[in-house]
Amino acid sequence: MRVSASSVEETRRLGARLAKTAVPGDVFSLNGDLGCGKTEFVRGFVEALSADASVRSPTFSIVNTYRSPDFPIHHFDFYRIEDAREFASIGLDEYVNGDGVCLIEWGEMYPDVLPDTVKRIEFTEIDETTREIAADFGF
């Protein structure tokens, strides 16, 4: 699947569209350069399932968890991880094998820690306002 988003709102709508298809156990790797829409996509996803949640980038906390009526949503940012051994201390295995959905920004930095069932979404900046979003699955 490959789509174009020409605004923050469109990027959020695509995140919301994915949220409607997500089920517990899903792990999504959101890949792309800084500023290409990953966090906005997550905002749309989380807001579609939990309207009162305020999404912020987990760059320094590594993971933020949001509650929805159906399952927890775990939002990771691997950008500041310096060594794969850090994943044991944050309990990554428990998250990705748990009853929630994981959205992992910069997942491509540590592909070996992700499950074989990970679903990849690539974000590419086309110009100042346009992003191409490509997934290895349909939603």
C-alpha cells in the first residue's frame, strides 16, 4: 500500500484508519527521517481509539502508553537507544508479546529486536507539506 498525505490532518487520518484495523498483538515499525510524519501518524492512531489522550513523542522516555477501551497502545521511539541491551531494561519483549498494540518509531534501527510479524510503514518527505506513506500490508 502506498499513499500520499499533503497535510498533518491527512497523516493523522491515515493513522486513524490503521487504528480501526489494529488488533492486540500488532507491532508496527514506523520508519523515516526526522520530521516526516511518524508522530503525527501516531497521534491520529491514538486519538481514534482514545479521544482524551494527549500524544507526545517518547524520545526521552522511550515508551509512552495510552489506554483505549479495547487495548493499551505502546508508543516507542528507538532514536535515542544506544545499545540493543537497553531493550531488556525497558521490558520490550513484554510489550511486543503482550495484549496491546505497539507503534515503534525508528524501528529500523534495531530490526533484530522486533518480532517476525512486525508490520513496516515507511514515511518519505516529498516536499515541505507532502509525505509518501508506504506499508508492507494494506489498511
